[in-house]
Amino acid sequence: MKFSELREAFEAYTDIRGEVDDADLAIWFNEAQLDLTPDFGPVRTVVLTPVNGRADKPEGCLKVLGPCKENERGQLVLDSATEVDYIGMPTVQFTGTDADQTPDLPNAVHYLLAIHAVAMYWARESEGDTEEMNLSNYWLTRYRVEKDRLKNVMGQPGSSNVDRWIIE
């Protein structure tokens, strides 16, 4: 979904139109994107050459998927030059000024950015009001439940829910 479509989803969830600044939405969408990226972000691959059996993680690496292990200092333990799969920082950071910006997450999780923004909106607006704080809690719980559900359905990045393929 483009930024403009995420805004429309936010407005549909809240039934509030044109009152929320794009800069606020960009911040909330970026927060959600950072939260979702380790579980759903695109898999990147880099060839690392170790020095004395160790290599630093790739720049912007959030999560190493393999095929190596980390030592106590957070360095990767490698025997030789190795292709390493990892999840990196999001390449798109919403600015609120470009209606066509799209997150580099799978389309299936885009709506979660809008749900997170709804929760953050009600948290900000509550100012101690119990009803509005309850709305924030409701939407944040919905965000977490949907995120967990999608993790179970989609599996981990770089993995497959298929145990094996049989070719006949």
C-alpha cells in the first residue's frame, strides 16, 4: 500500500478524515515498519569473508538468518567466504511528503501499519480519558494479535512452510 492508501485505511479505521498531520502518520507508520521488519522484512544476501574466523554483520543488519552463528560479541563465526542471509533495516522511511512511498514489506502486512497508527493516535488523543485509552489498547492488541497470526501463517523470512517438494 502506498502512503496515501495507508492514510485512507487509517481514516477508515478511525472515521476521522483530514485531522491528522501526515508527519504524525509517517512517524507511526515507520514505528510499525521497524517492529514488523525483523519478522517480515525482505531477505537480503551478502558474501562475507571472515578474518580469523569472524566477520562483522552486514551494515543495517537486524537479524541474521544463516547459515552461520554469532559469537558473544555479536560477530559472525565463519570458516570461509560464505553467503549470509539476513534481514536489514527498512529501505523506505516514510516522510509524509510522498503519497506514493511504499514499505518494503510483504503486501499482506501493510494494513498493520495503519492499525498501529490508529493505536498511537488514540494513545496521543486520550490525555487521560479512559474511553480513548481503551480504544488505544484495543487497537494495539489487535495489531499484536494480527502480527502473531501472520507470523504463524507466513512463517519466518527465508523459510518455507513446505516441508518437502515431491516431483514425479
